[in-house]
Amino acid sequence: MTDIAPENMGDGTTVTRLRHHSPERRARTAKRFAAERRFKYLGLSAVLLAAAFLVLLLWTVVGNALPAFTAHYVKVPLDLTTEKLTKENAADFNYRKIVRAGFGGLFPDVKKRREKRSLNKLVSSGAAIAARWEVSDNLDWVGTKAEVLLPLSDTADLYFKDLLGDLSRPESERTISDKEIAWLKELDEQGRIERTWNTIFFSNGASRESEMAGIWGAVVGSFLTLIVTLALSFPVGVAGAIYLEEFAPKNRLTDLIEVNINNLAAVPSIVFGLLGLGIFINGVDFGWFTLGGGSPRSAALTGGMVLALMTLPTMIIASRAAIKSVPPSIREAALGVGASKIQTVFHHVLPLAMPGVLTGSIIGMARALGETAPLLMIGMVAFIVDIPGSLSDPATVLPVQIYMWADFPEIGFQQKTAAATLILLGFLVLMNGLAVVLRSKFERRW
Amino acid sequence: MDTLVDNIIAEASGKEANIKMRCRDVSVFYAEKQALNEVNLDIKPKQVTALIGPSGCGKSTFLRCLNRMNDTIDICRVTGEILLDNEDIYDPSIDVVDLRADVGMVFQKPNPFPKSIYENVAYGPRIHGLARGKAELTQIVEKSLKRAGLWEEVKDRLDEPGTGLSGGQQQRLCIARAIAVSPEVILMDEPCSALDPIATAVVEELIDELRQNYTIVIVTHSMQQAARVSQETAFFHLGNIVETGSTDEIFTNPKDPRTESYITGRIG
Ligand SMILES: Nc1ncnc2c1ncn2[C@@H]1O[C@H](COP(=O)(O)OP(=O)(O)O)[C@@H](O)[C@H]1O
Ligand SMILES: [Mg+2]
């Protein structure tokens, strides 16, 4: 036991030394220390590598996304004196001609049809719609001449953001011509170009024109979908967890159910999409009757139901863990004063488990928010211009919107993709942060 | 002499005036394993009955039969007969909720609810509907805390969490919580084993006072404690009751050699 060996110090005194100071021991100790050090450095480099990738990811996403949060507008004098335009029809009026005339008026020298056409391409094709929003917000402009901020086309916008690449290349290799550059420079010199917060991006639905495309439709779609998911999976998940943890007898059947719930949590999400397509949309035909079916395609309702299927196992597992972590002594205390089983669960166990249950739900919801594949299966990839107003309206969700935008070749859309990704990441960080806060705030009180 | 005659008459008429709980041939099985073997014990009213014996001999198991806390353990099976005031507590017509209101329990480790002191005591009366209105409930809380000897220490902070009290105070809070539903019997499973000597003395004193109003059954591993607080003692050994009798008898003049060697500290 005690590795102590007396050692002669040479000068006659004997000093008792621990035997691990022997050369073999010392060599072994050095080797062990070296191994530990190696392991430490290995772990550290793994962490650094992961951190580097995270920084790289954020760097590219943020770098690409930032330009999309602002946009360049041109101040155009609009002649709103035409008799056809009244305060009543201002919200329905077609402003195309007025916008053309107003913008063309800034360049009175441009006469040729072809030149006029390329000049007009500098403002967004959605400028007429933007003019409609502006005028219907400022009805007293009707009957006057007003200076109105209208969105530039994406090429013009990108020119001012200096994102069109090397402009010293020959004209034929650029997306913008020398003449267009000259026009834009002239507008800038006149002080008609303004860079502002890109409200269109935050308030619009999908659009073919990148400068008119926004994420609001997808945000609302995601929100509605998650509401359905939460409303279905939370009560069912918690009830299931309570039953399994507190009431179910421990036998083969419940063991089997438990194993299968754990398996379901690991099933690839696209399988749930197939399930949703089969049951909610098409219905299962048994000959004499059809099970399910008839759910609206590409609607938040159906998407939410599919994601609820996907989230349910996670929800049950998290809730069970939370319920299990409530100490048995609390149950005994309640039962001991004569509370019934149900009272024990609802008065004591569930309130104590709630922070854990909520944390689990938030994490489940965060996963559902980031999910794309199962929603592709039920047709939530449709090109949806209108903001969904109800659960059965066609809708899309943020990750699917990102997926669709990523497919468009225009540089403008590349930035929208990055911006939408950044917003999605923001939501996810927010939700996970909330979960962490909840967890640390309500950690064990007994 | 009179009581003897009374007892004989009661026995003859099938009633035991002097017995609060009567246990006959109680056996308990955890799955296949037998933890109690045909135990017989009579518990006298308004007295403290101590259950002593080496650990693992089934004291807690027996105690938990008396208010059917064993029902909560899936694998646990109880046979035999336990009467509370001549009513079989395992009869299908008996509701465990009512039973546990009559037979309260205090556990080994103080286990107040993570709620306010007031809520801890008020919870039982509330779920049993013992109080009409807030004022009456507050009265019950005050009375229970006074009986548990805790009132003076907590009356100014009834809103503070019960888990913030000291160990001894927590245990007295648990006693107040049990008292609040006005039980007739209070079961205590080593109520002082988690407390320091001073808190233990306070609780022991309290138990002695409670005897005036309640029948108390207490499991203890401390011989001195059993001698100090109890009038009756039952000695458990390996799932059997080896000896029962008045505490004085058992401690001064044990009949069974196993009891004697346990009391003198040779087995334990
Ligand atoms: N929940 C349980 N499941 C299985 N066996 C148990 C359980 N509780 C107690 N036992 C067993 O029953 C026997 C008696 O235990 P217990 O009544 O706790 O003893 P004591 O309180 O006298 O120390 C022990 O052998 C113990 O292992
Ligand atoms: Mg015990």
C-alpha cells in the first residue's frame, strides 16, 4: 500500500521517499502527462476547428445578407393631377404610365424607343405598385405633383452597392451598360438616389423581381404553421408523457411503446412528410371508407399537422424526462395528505416539471421551424405572392422560401437568400436562448 | 380492574375499545420477495407506538401498509387484515384518499412542497374541502402550525417558501401539514434521522404533546428515542414481529433473546 522506501542520501542520513520517484515510475508519469497533454490539445483543436467553421459560416451569411437589408430608391416626380385618379380609386389605380412619364421626364434627351426602354428598366417593374402604396398612404398628394421614392431595379441597386463585379470589364461582359451607368451617375448627382432600410423585404411576399421579393409571407406562414404544430403536439405530447410516466403499468406493452417513441424521434423528417401527404391530403382508401384526406395542399394547417407528427416524439421524450426529474418525495408528500393521483400530478408534479416541458417544447418548435423536407412533400413550395391570412390559405415557410430563393440565379436573390437565412438563424438562436434561460432560471428548487 | 372487565366485554362483543388499529397476519411481497411475514400488531389509541429493529427488517414497509402508501408501488402486494376502528382499510369500499386523511404520514426526509409555508399547510384541508372560505382555512393553518410548535417561528413569513426553513423546521412543517387534515393516526418514518440533535429534541417533545390528540406510530432506529417518546414498542426482525409490549417492559425485561441483543447493541 504505502510505497515508501528508505533511501540512503550518501551523507549518512536516510530520507524516506515515495517509491514513485524511482526512474521507471517517473518515466511512466511523464508518459501519462504527455498523453494527457496530447488529448487536451486534440480536444482543443477540435473545438477551434468547429469555432472556425462557425465563424466562416456566419461571416459569409452576414456578409451576403447585410446588403439585402437596405435598398436604393430614386426620387421621381409624379404628376398626380390626371382626372382619372381620385382619392377613392387611389388604392386600385394603375400608376404605370405616371411612373414612366415621371421617370422619363428626368431625362428629356432620351428620345429613341430602345433607349427609353432601357432607361425605364432602371426602376423596378414593381415601381408602379410601390407608387400605389405611397399614394394611398398620402391621399392629399392626389391632384398635385409629388416627389415619390420608388425602388430601383435590382441591377441599379446592386450598382450602387458596388456588387456588380469589376466594372472595367468590356461592356458585353457586364450586366450593366455604359449608358445605364451614366444615367445612374446623373441621378446620383441630382441627389435623387437614397439608400434606406429595405421595407419591401420585410413586408412583401414572394416575387419574381428580387427587389420586390420579401420574407413577410414566409414569416407569417412559419408562424401559422408553428401555431398549429404547438397546438397539436403540446397537449398530446404532455398528456402522453403524463400517462406513460405516472399512470401506465410497467409491462411489455408500455416498454414496446417507449422503444417505439424513441425510434420515431430518430425517423428522418421526410418520412413524416410522406405520412402527412398520404393521410392528411390524399387519405387512405380502405374501400368502404377513407381515412383522413381532404386537407388543403400547401397550407399552414397541413404543414403544421405534419410538423406536429414529427415533433410529437421529441415532445413526449422531453416531457417524460422533466416529469421523471421531479423527486418522488413530492409525490409521496401529496399522496400522504390524501391527494388523489390526478391531484398529485396536476397540483404538484406537472407545475414542477413545466420548465423542463417548456424547454423541450421550445427546442422541438425550433426544430420544426427549421424543417424543410416534410413540407416539400405536402406542396408548401408553391410560389406564394399573397401573405397568408388564415390557416387554410396557401403558404410557405422560411426555410422553404430560402430553398426556393437559393435556386434563382440573380445576384439580388443570392442576397435575399442570405438575409432570410440570417433571419431564420436569428429566430432559432432566440428560441434556443429562451430555452436556456428557462432551464437555468427554474433549475431544481428542492 | 375495570378496564380489564371492559376489555373482556369488548372482546366478547367483537369490539376492541382500546385498539385503534388492529393488524392480523399482514404479509407484504415485493414481486416475489417477501418483506413481511404474517405480522400481528395492535395499536392503542392516543399512545405512541415505536417500531424498532435492524434496517431492512420491514418497519417502513409495515408502516406504509397502515395508510396504504404501498399501493403506489406497482410490484407490492399486501395480504392479511388491517382494521382502523374495526373497518378493514383494504376493503374495496374504502377510498384511499379518505383513509390517508384519517391516517397521516410524516416521512424520513422532510419533504415540504416547493410552495409557501401557508400553502404547504393549507393544501390538505383545501383538497378535502375542510374549510368554508379563506378565513376558516387560515384558522386551520394557524391551529396546525401552533400544534406543530412552529407558529411563533413562521407567523411573520407565511408567504415564504417552505423549502427555505431549516431541516427541523421543515419536518415540523410536514407534521403541521399532516395535522391540518385532522387525522386520527399519524405515521412517522424515522422523522428525526435527518435532523441535528437539537432539532431532534424539539420534534421528540412535540411528539409527546401530540399524543394527547393523536395516535402515533413511529419508526425509529434510535433506542433512546424509542425509550423517550413511546409507550408501546414492537421489535421487528427479518420481516417478523418478534416481540411487542409496553416500552418499559421491552427495554427493561425483554423476553426474546433477539430483542435483548438488539437493545444491548449486539445486532443492528
Ligand atoms: N420499493 C421496494 N421494492 C422492492 N423491495 C423493497 C422496496 N421497499 C423495500 N423493499 C425491501 O423490503 C425489505 C424491507 O424494507 P424496509 O421496510 O424499507 O425496511 P426498514 O424500513 O425496516 O429498514 C428490504 O429487504 C427492502 O429491500
Ligand atoms: Mg425504513
